[in-house]
Amino acid sequence: MQIQVEIDSGRPVFISANADDFGAIFAAMDSGDQVEVLRAMVKHMKPHPTQWDFISIDLELSDNLEIRDTLRRVLFP
């Protein structure tokens, strides 16, 4: 699964993808590509190190505890 965009005209192109769309694409990748996506995320976050703090804080919210716990369990057993 991939995101493919073809532009055949000079008109504006609007692309819409939500978090669930990105998650579905990520889930369909093989593990090597998934690691490359994680590598790219870390690379592009380097200019924004404080954002990791905000993500960490948001993962402590009650609505996000399952996500936090799952990530800990599967990535850092």
C-alpha cells in the first residue's frame, strides 16, 4: 500500500489523508519499510525536540494510555 499522487494539469491539487489513513498504510508495510518510516519520523522531528515532550505528555492522558502501553510493550519488552 502506498500514497501515489499524479498531477496531470496546472490546476491546484488537494490531497486529504487523516491519521487513520496513515496508520492503515503503515500497517500494510513490511517491517523494513515500517522501520524506515520511524527513522524518517525521528529525522524530521530533530528540529523540534520539544515536540517529543508534548507527545509524551499527550500519551499520559487517559484516552491515550492504551496506545502508550501498547507501544511500550511491543517496542520495548
